[in-house]
Amino acid sequence: MSPLKALGGTSDILPDEADRWQKMEETARRVLKLHGFREIRTPLFEESAVFTSSLGEAAEIVTKQMYLFEDRGGRKVALRPEGTASVVRAFIEHGLDKSGGLTRFYYMGPMFRAERPQAGRRRQFHQLGVEVFGSASPYQDAEVLLLLVRLLKGWDVRGWVLKLNSLGCRQDREAIIEQVRAKLSPHRQKLCEDCQVRFEKNPLRILDCKESRCQELSFGIDVSTAVCGACRDHFEKVSRTLGRLKIPFEKDPHMVRGLDYYTRTAFEVIHGGLGAQNALGGGGRYDDLVELMGGSPVPAVGFAVGLERVLMAQETSSGAAQGAVADRAAAVFVSTAGSDITDGLQWVELLREKGIPAVANLEERPLKRQLEQADKWGFQWVVIRGEMEREKGVFVVKNMASRSQEEIPEKMWLNVLQKRLNRS
Ligand code: HAM
């Protein structure tokens, strides 16, 4: 049998990389807490109607990218392609739409989209998302963007560009659609096959098409000109507030996002180091979605960031991958050549009780092999206790980076090692 492999567009995260993921997640949780967000965890699969009723009939995520199946009870089920619809479903299901006030959620976890895999485009990928329910204020939009920027700073991602647009309210949608249809109608036959269907079903999606001919044809269409005075005022307030908060952004009147639930503010953060899939994250306001999904009318705004893409963007910033090495450098390997391996297990327990990451040698093998192994694993410190050390009543503490070592009387080894670690 040929060896089994992970499916295309999915990947294993091996420990070196997992160290970077943990660091990224820890930074995110710290920043989110500072901003008053609390975690929500929703199931990885849902009744497919959760997504078909919310993301938009003509949205590519719904038409082409959902992992759909029938479960044993004949229910139509989908792996979640994004987090917003699930969070709204949970918000309504638990009666939070009736409670009033402001609710701030965040989530982190895998999402699934059956896209053609390429760099930065996975079939299983991870998002960090935030959703704020209960405020229609433009200052809330700005505050959510402030959080996004703080996250990017915390992750040391530089060189991003924030793009902002207004998609108007429900009442403006017809006017916007008419404007797009009017502009594209003379060129309809030149649109790609998908966009010919979009022209009928939801012409706004054409502005999001990746085909160059469709991009050329739709170039210059400005959806923001068709939005009403109140929405324009909202957008102005968001823009002004961002300016005062010194958050750089570009207005992009062409940007529509790939999901249908957005109203008013929509935004995307792109990064030049990501190649063709250049969106680090995106989001916006969705004031009608809670009601559309069967809840009370509760305005909301949020965003999601693609975590694989954050790691890719970090790589283009200096010193990004050093975290894992620095973490490993503080760890200790306890070598027990010629003495009892069980003693080694007890010593690593003493270290762990003091909060020092430690691993003991578990194989009967010469000291040289043990040191080679410790070096390979990236330990900075090795504690050696062989037969010779036992006879002398000492432990040897070796710094693998500098290759220096010292003999320490056995009663003091733990304290001395701790001091050395604090200094390194
Ligand atoms: P989205 O733009 O579909 O928005 O996805 C957000 C981010 O997820 C993208 O900018 C990208 O970084 C990442 N992403 C999407 N698809 C893939 C993929 N196939 N492989 C790797 N990364 C990917 C949403 O999902 C909305 N729910 C965001 C939102 C929250 N809006 C309001 N609240």
C-alpha cells in the first residue's frame, strides 16, 4: 500500500510551526481581552441552511465551496465555511438577541472551503474572527478596526493596507444593483460564464470576480455613489474617526466582499507579501443578518483574519520565526549516562515543578549520543549526571550554545541552574 497522505489543501502543523501558532494565538487572546471580547465556540458543522440562508445564494462560498453531506438522519449538513453565520445562529438560539446591550464575541478555529488549493488558499484554514452585536454606531466600526490594527501590530505584521468601502443599507441595494447592471449591460456577453449568471442573480458579485476580463469590464464602477445620505454620513464618520485614530486606510469604492450579508461599512486588509491571495482579513457591518436569520433586529459588525496568511505575512517581516527557537532555548535536557534513568525522571519532575520545561534521557546510550540528541532537539541546557558525577557528588550543567560547562555540588544544582536560566 502506498503511504497515505493528507488531502490537498489541508496540512499538518508540526511542532516547530505549532510553536508559532501558539504564540500567535496567545498574542491574540491577550489583545482580545484588552478589548473586552470573550470567546465563543460553535460546532465545526451545522445544518447547511445556516450558511445558505445567510451568505447569499450567489456567493461562491455557497455555490461552489461548501463541504456538504447528508448525515445518517438524512439532514443536510455543511462543514462551516466561515464563522459569522454560526455565531449569529448561536446568538439567536440562546436568546441573546432579546437581551439588549452590547455583546462582543471572538472565535478561533478551522473553516472549510472546497477551493482549488494554491499558496495561501487552503481547504481547511483557520480564522480568528470577532463579532460585535448591539451597536449601529460608526464609532463601533472604527473601534473594531482599531482592534484589527492592534492585532496586526501584536503579530508584528507590517506593510498591510486597509481598504474601506460603503455598501449602503438594504434600501440602497436595489439602486446599487441597477447601477452595476446598467454599466455592464452593454458588455454582458463578454463576461465570464459565472458572471453571466451573476448578472441575473446578484450582479454585485461581478465586482469580486478574479477573471481579468471581468475586472476590466467592471473597472471604475463606484458602488458608493448609489448609497443614501444616511449611509454616506455613517461612512464619513468612520473615515474621520480612523483619521483621528491615525489608522491609515484607502477608500476603495469597487470593493464588495465575497459574502452578501454586508451593509454599510465593508473592509479588507491586504498584504503585498501574500501573492495572488492577498487578503489577510476582511469584514464589515451586517445590520440585517440577525433579523434575516430569524432573530430580532440587532445591528452588528465584525471581521475575520486568515491565520495561515498572518504567518505568511510575518515571514516577510524580520525576525518573525525566532519565537520558537527562543522558547526552546530555555528548555533543559537531563542526561543520565551510566546512572539510573529513573533518577533522571525524578530530576525533570523537580524542574517542571519550578516551571522549567525539561525532558529526561530515556535510552541506555552513551553520553556522546545523548548530547548529540539534545543538540538536535535544540535544548540550550543539558544537566549531566553520569557515574563519574555521582562519585564526585556533583551535577554538570552544560550550556549547549556556548559549550561551556560547570560542576555544581549536588545539593545546589537546582538553584544554580535556575539562576543560569534566569540570566539566559
Ligand atoms: P472572508 O473574507 O471570507 O470573510 O474570510 C476572511 C479571511 O479568511 C480572508 O481574508 C482570508 O485571510 C481567510 N481565508 C478565506 N478563505 C481562505 C482559504 N481558502 N484559505 C486560507 N485563508 C482563507 C469571512 O469569513 C467573514 N465571516 C468575516 C466577517 C466576520 N465578517 C463579519 N464578521
